[in-house]
Amino acid sequence: MAKVIQKVSKVVGFEFNAHDLRRTAATSLAELGYDLTIIGRVLNHGRAKITDKYINTNVEELRRALEKQTGNSLE
């Protein structure tokens, strides 16, 4: 698997590894609204805390979520 990823990495012009793909998948699932428990199962994690580390949260997404929750603008 590592050799395949390395070859694809050269073709696309930037380096990445298997964990980058896992993080991307986890982040994409989170952005689609999937629950952390479901994402953890997809990644075969035993604890949500581990899954949470895989998800890259965008600051703008956090701001929008807080605004939605509180009803206040944070700009």
C-alpha cells in the first residue's frame, strides 16, 4: 500500500501518506454530518478521543457552528 501511495503522490505532485487519507476521510464524513461514533467505526477506532484527532476542523466551520448554536454573530 505504501508503494502505491508513494507512486500516486509523485503523479499528483505532493506528498501524502495513508494517515493523511484516513484524516481526509474522517474530516469529509464529519463535514457530511456523520456522528463521531460512526466515523470511529469506519476508521476501526475503539475510542472517540482517537477519532477526534483524525478530524481536521476548520476555524470558519467552528465559527458558523457557534453562531448557529448561540444565535449571535461572532464577526
